[in-house]
Amino acid sequence: MMSNSTDISRLRHALEDAYPLGEIAAIESIPTDEEEYLKDAGVTLGAEVAELRSAFRVTSSSGSYFLKRVSSWVSDEQLRRVEAFLGWSQERELLISPKLITPRAGGGHISIENARYQLFEFVKQEKRQNWMNSQVSHSDCRVAGELLTRLHSAFNDYQSFSKEIGAQCSWTSGVLSETARRWDNLVSLSEEQNTDLPKVFSKLVRDKILLTERLSKALNTASEGEMVFEGKPVDTLVHGDFHPGNVLIVSGAGRDNIANVIDFDHMHLASPVFDFGYGLVMFGQRKSDRRETIIDWDLARYFIRGVLTPPGYARPSISDLLPAHMTIACFLIIDWAADRFLNGPKPFAELYLGIVADMLHLLMSENFEKSADIYYEELKEFVG
């Protein structure tokens, strides 16, 4: 895998050989969200954190580009599926994501030193959001909600298109069914290593019965409340990681904000409410005056309002599913952050630990039923 210590000239030559970019003037690595968050918090980091960067800004005679190293856990099959969808959406000029640049040899990515890379047109933002310390506005939330509905509309059209041409698209599914198993594994690990882990894991064990019951109830509600057609659950493609850092909001002179979404590594089949509930947690959370993570329900309202603006989610039944999917989102984030704390980069360990604590606080202190009330209020306003 190419690291940032690798001679940049080799990366430059590989890109110039693979793409019609012209002469490359500069390649700059982009700090990770973790690195930016800690620097903003005044934490001094060692030079080794640069080795953890996996994205680059490429400037050439033909323009500016964003180079992304594909996560190692993404299979080649999943990567090809995602790139086929991006190519399809670009052909139809749906404007939901930055343009994926096609290599001269075809396909949607290249391999350099056993790592896979995708190249996109660079989208300049007025501000880059970091989901770990997001400063989203009401307008940002509304634009993101509108983008989510446009994205799901594209997903639905793509699935119909795939069926029409007989394409075999074996998308992954079962994320929700895996959530309970992952939670059980985390609780078991926390119990086994209780004396060796930080206090937040002790809190997780202490409240395990209440938390497990809450997750079970949320999963049952999500499963029983799935939208059905002719007796069968209706699943669609979902983004899987819809948060402020993956939504590029660009303001243009004389027009409203526009937005693109990036990072489709987590695309899978699920209820469309999966992205809706996950997005509410990610766009709605902020720090209170006491530095505790809370849901800003005013921000959540604007996100819901945005989702309702393009027709597509004006269904009263969704209001009952939102609290369940917000709950599930918190458990998914806990699982991710705990795994990163235990197995991820050591310079960021305390940050991941804080995310586990934040999500546990949300689960124990927030009433996610408010999302159902707000959705119903906005729905009544929307339909008149």
C-alpha cells in the first residue's frame, strides 16, 4: 500500500500514465477527520499521523481532482457495483456525486502498489464539514435532506434499470441483522476485559440489559415496519454512511446551495429509512453548553423538512420507523468507534473512546420519539 512517505513522484507518474490529466503540478495529502478534529482541539500530533491519510488533492494542467484510496475491506465486486452505479448516474447527469474519472484502460479505479484508487473531479466547498465536530447550519441540514431524497430516487431508478437489462446486482444486505450480533460481541468483550478497558466500557456493561432491550425493540420495529409490496419487504439501495463529512455543500453566486454525496463504500440493500434515521443522528448531534452530545431537534427538523421537499417520503408510516432507525444508528456508531479504539490507530484512540461515550449518552438521555412528532408535523405542513 502506498503511504505518504512514498516518493510522490511515483504516484504522479502512475496517475499521468493512467489518466488523461496532462502534467500534474502538485499532489497534496488531505488530513483525516480525526487529525483535523484533534488539531482544532489543540492536541499536538506526531508526524506519524500523516501516514494514516488516504486521500489526496491532485492539481494538473487539466484541473483539480480528488484521489481516494479505497478501503481495504471493500471487495472488488462491491467496488465494481458502486462504480457501475456512479457511471450510470453520470450518464444521466443526475448531479448527485462528483464525477468519477475513467482511466484510459477503462473501469472506475486503478491499482498502485497493491492499493486501489479512485479519481474524482474536485468539488470546492465554502467549508469542509467534519462529522466529528460538525458545525452544520439549518440550511445545510435542509440541503442535505433534499440530497438524500434525490439520492434514493436515483437508487430506485437504477434498480429498475438493472432489472430491465437483466443485470445481476448482488448487493449486500443484512446490516440490521448483524447489529445485534456485533452488540453482543462487544458486551462479551467488555465483560471479559472489564478491568483492562476504560470506564466507558464498564458503563456499557452496567447498562447492558437496558441497552440490549432497547436495541432489540428498535430492530423489531424496523423489521416489522418495513414497507411491503405484494407481501414482500421493499428494500432499496441505501448510502449507508450519510453524514456531514460525506455531503459536499457548495454555494454558488445567485443560486441556492447545491450538494453532492461521496464515499459509497457502505452501499447496501435496506429500508430507505435506514439512511433517514442515520442522517438525523449525524446531522442533528451537537455539543451542549456542558460539552455533552445532544440532538439539536431544530437542526433535525430542517433535515426532515429537506427530505420532504422533493416528493418521495410523504408517508405517515415513516414517522413510526424514525426513532427505531435513530436508535440503531447509535449502536452502529458505537460498534464502529469501539472497534477503532481497540484495533485502530493509537494516536486517535481517545477520540474513538469519546464517540462511544457520546453515543451511549444519546441512547440513555435522548427521546428519539421526538423525530416521529416532528416528521408528522412537517408532513402535515407539506401536504397542506
